[in-house]
Amino acid sequence: MNAEVDALPDMLARLKLTAMRDRLDGLLDEAARGDLSLRETLALLCRAEVSHREERRIQMGTSIAKFPHQRTLEAFDFAAQPSLDAKQVRDLAACRWVANGDALLIQGPPGVGKTHLAIALGREAIRHGYSVLFTPATALVTTLVRGHAEGRLEQRLTAHTAITSTSTRRCSTLPEQRGSSTATRYWPSFSIDMPRSPATARARHHTSGRGRREKSHA
């Protein structure tokens, strides 16, 4: 019996239950302190494994997404964008639009938080189990224009729509292919308009003024 107990870490490793293996002693001590039943102890072990796998999945998905910064919805300053419907944004964070194959367009002038919002929604999509790729709009349009010129626009679009793609910085209309439903099929189903709020405009004005003063002193 002792040999079987000693072999337990190896058996857990063979089953790829690495979190369970690494935390086995601590989890069993926790179960003993809580006077848990066998079923409750098994549930505790399984929760630890599931939590570990979910954390690794999110870390891997975030790495693959290539976000330029780490941004979250919790850190987004809705007060600086009073025209933005916070309820709509939180509803979009549930990612039902991704599940339905819809497209989302976030538009507005520079400095209003488009990139922050795109990254935050991308992170939420990863959390919901979707694959995400962050790509500048210029790179995306270049890829699609090249695909259009090569007669492979549909193929390029299919490659990008296999993942949840968030893109920022300048948008352009997609080239329309004759005899194709591309333009209709990929037109955004949802849009978020982010005009420059008075607070944002003041902040940009002060920043620009400081830049001019610093330049004049140089």
C-alpha cells in the first residue's frame, strides 16, 4: 500500500494532473484540517487542477494575442467618456457577439481610449475561451489588399475570422470582390462611437501646450 501511495505523484504526472501533483500535500492537509469527506476532498483536488489549467490557458491566449499593453475593463475610465454606454460595453464583454459571428467597430479620434477598449474586450474574449489576435489596422488592411490583388481575399478573411481579431489605428473599407458577399458578410454588426470628450480635449490641449513649452526651452 505504501508503494502505491509513494507512486501517486508519478501517476498524477502520467495523467497530466500537474497542479494536483504539485500541491498534493498542501491540499490533503487542507482537507484534513477541514475534516472533508472523500468526495469533498476529491472536489478540492479537482478545483485546484481546473483553476490551474484555466490560468495557464488564459496566460497562453494572452501571449498569442500579442497585445501591446495590458488593459482591463475595470481600469477603463468611463467618466472620461460620458457619451460611452458602459452597459453596452459590459454587455459586449459577455462575447455573445463573438459567438454569433458578428463584427464590432470601435471608432473615434486619437486619444479617446479605443486601444484600451479593444484590448480589454480581447482579454474578455480569451477568458470566454476564444482565440484572439491583436493587429494594427494598417497591417490588417495591407494583408487584405494583398489578398484581393492575388484573388485570395476570401481565404485571407477566413483566416482572420477563425480568431477574434482586434485592430486599431486607422480603418479602411475592405476591397469588394465582384460576385462575392464579402462586403455584406463582414460589415460590422455593432459599433462604438467614441468622440473626444471635453475632459479628453482639455487633457490633450494641456499636453500639447507642455510639449511646446518644453520645446521652446530646449
